[in-house]
Amino acid sequence: MHVVIVGTGPAGVSAALYARRGGADVTVVAKDDGALSAADRIENYYGLEEPISGAELLHRGSEGARRLGVVFERDEVVGFAPPPEGNGYIVVGRQRSYAADALVLAAGAQRAGLPVAGIRAFEGHGVSSCAVCDAFFYRGRHVAVIGAGAYAQHEVQILLPHAARVTLLTNGIAPEVSFPPAVTVDTRRLLRVEGERRVERVVFADETPLDVDGIFLAVGVAGSTALAQKLGVRLDGSSIAVDAHMATNVPHVYAAGDCTGGLLQIAKAVYEGAQAGLSAVKTA
């Protein structure tokens, strides 16, 4: 069997170690090393005689996993596709796709919201983080996608067959990838989102309005929560809901680390990753 783990932090690498020792082929996919790589000093973790950097701890963990045969791929996961034979999952990356019998989501906690007035107030009322979930509701409408990278590109491609018009709002950032000719690209900075009960328009920093029926958030890299929504995984607030085995409500999909909420510490992430890796092998 093949287990694909999204995220290369402590939870992801711990899941990889235990799934690999359980007999699975394991691939860890991540665009970068995540938030821990920026930590200057770590001294509250078992076994450290002296403080070390987050980057060093990540290096030690990944090298230990590689020694056991875990494969690491530098790729940005943007979504999922149904497998040809109807079993398992196809993880869609910017570079390539990965077939999996089981998935572990370990790409960290939900990132801070976009600092645009009105965004949070309209969540669920015209503001969405999941095109595959909500594109159907915007058939024949004008929708905007906020973002500039591969994640935004993926959401745009899902929306184009449904919406009458798709506008990419980069919020002052130059597009990082190419977008289809049918997409209008606007690089002006955003000031606020307006509407009565639902989104009706965005207003740029120059006070120019743009009427839209819906807004899809695709800023930066898709985290575990955004990816979970694409699979129909149940959330508990902004965290992924899991049971004692780190299983979600979707068969063969597990989550571990900061994305499940609670104590945001390395020790907790390592434990949950171990449990998720074991569970993925036992139940797939």
C-alpha cells in the first residue's frame, strides 16, 4: 500500500516513520519545511542536550525517515482528483500527481486571515475557501479568486466551467504562475468587501468598486484545513475534526499536528503523527 503525507513538519515526518515501519510505501509532499524551519531555538523537546534550531530538528527527522526509505517530494499540493479505478486518492501537485491508498494531512494550522475588511464577516455568505465545494452555486455568476500562485490557479480552473466570469485579484502581488486567457487579472490592492446579507462587491485601495457574486480565497499555499474541505472532511471550527486514531470522517484520510487544534507543540505533533501513520497502515 502507498501512504501519501502532506506536510513535512514534525507531524508529517512522524507519520511517515510509523507508516513506513508498518510496511507501507510512503511519500511526503510539501512545498517547504513549514513554520518550524524559522524557529531559532528549540529547547523544550525531549532528548535535546542543548537548544537547536527548528531547521536542524527538521533535517534530523527527515534524514532518519529517508534512511528507512521514505520518499520526499518538493511539490505544492493544490487539490485532489478521483482515482481511475475508484479506490484511494489522487493527490494533485503543481509538478505531478501522487496515487495514495491513504492520506495524512499534516500541513499545519490554518494561516491568518487575509487582512481585508469584511472578508471574515462574509465567510459562508459569498466568501469561500473551496472551489470544488462551492463552484456549483455560482453557475453563470461573476466570481473573484484572491491569490497569485499555483493554489489560485487550481481554484480558477475549477471555477471556469461554472462561472460566467472569473476575475483574479492578486492584492498588489504580481502573478506567480500563468492563468488562462479567459481570466481577468487585476493586481490592485484590496481595501474591503461589501454587501448586505451576501457579498456584492470588492472595493480597491483607490476606492474603485468591482461587483462580484462570490469570492474564493486562495492566498499562498493550501494548508491542511483548505485541503480537508476539498475532500469533505468535517471541521471543528478552524481545525480538522479527528477521533482518537487521528481519523477524519472520510475513509482513509487522517490528520495530525497543528491542523487538529489543541496544544501547538512539537511533542503533540509527533504523537499525533505517529498515531496517524499507524492508523493509516492498519485500516487501509
